[in-house]
Amino acid sequence: MRPNHEDQMVWMWEDVERFHKKFDLPPYGSIASMPDDLRNFREIFLREEALEIKEAKSRQDHAEVLDGLIDLAYVAIGTLYLGGSKKTCLLSSFLELHTSDFQVMARPEFKLTDGSVQYLVDVTSSCRKAALAFGYNFDVGWARVQSANMKKVRATDSSGKRKSQWDVIKPQGWTAPDLSDLV
């Protein structure tokens, strides 16, 4: 079982860092110093994950809600990693948010800036807290998603659904993690 509270960001960060290193996605000094196309890609990716939670919630598909919460936390930490925000991320205090606050990222006007760091940390923490409040096993689900993510491949500009050189995609024969027993 994974540790709670302050240690949570450490093991989550380490998993996401391993993923980004495997796919040669290096950190930049700050979110502002990320290339524009990478920052735009991350905004779209965060929006996509937030919308998936909202849609799964409306269908009352609990396994997909858990998957969405894990994915949103993963993408938020990945954005922090790419923005070179490890110290801020690991030392930050976590604030309570509700899943309705994830809708902020679903809005087209959501933009990443250096000021987004604390918000991304809070969203990451809130994803796990929301899952636990719903009675979902976030930590086991995270491990399953991490294992599946490590089997993905780096996209070329045209091979991914997002048409970006920054994307990592599901290869032929890839299997999504089953989270149905965790909700």
C-alpha cells in the first residue's frame, strides 16, 4: 500500500518522472519557458482529462471516474514535471478542492502560466482525495495505470490523436487497465 498525505506526491512524482524520462520528455525551467506548442498541448490534454471525468460522472461510470481522476492527476504532475516545478510540487501544502473545480480546466479559456503551479498541485491532491472520498482505491488504480502507461510509445506528429510530437500513444495491442474492481 502506498503512503498517505505528504508522501503521496513523492511516489506519484517518481512514477511520472520515470514515464517522462522513458519517452525523452525533459523538464524546462518553468511553465513559461516551455515551448508554446508544448504548453498548448498540455492545456488541451488537461482539458480533455477534466472533461472525461465530467462525462463519466454524468454516466455514473465509476470505473471511468476513477480512471479520469488518475489520468488528470498524472497529466497535472506531468505538466509540473515539464515545467520544472518539482520543489514547489513536493513542498507545497495541499488545499481541498471539489471535483466541480476540475471544470476550470475544462474551460477553453484555461491557460497554463507559472502561476498555475499551485493549482496543478492542488488538483493532483484533490484527484486522490476525491477518489478516496468516493470509496475508490486510487493507489492500486494508479499502479495499474502507471504499468499500462509505461507500455505506450512516443508519437510522431501525425500518429497520435492529438497530432503532436509531445504525445505518447497506445501501441497496437495495448490493453487499458481494468479498474472496475476498485470502485
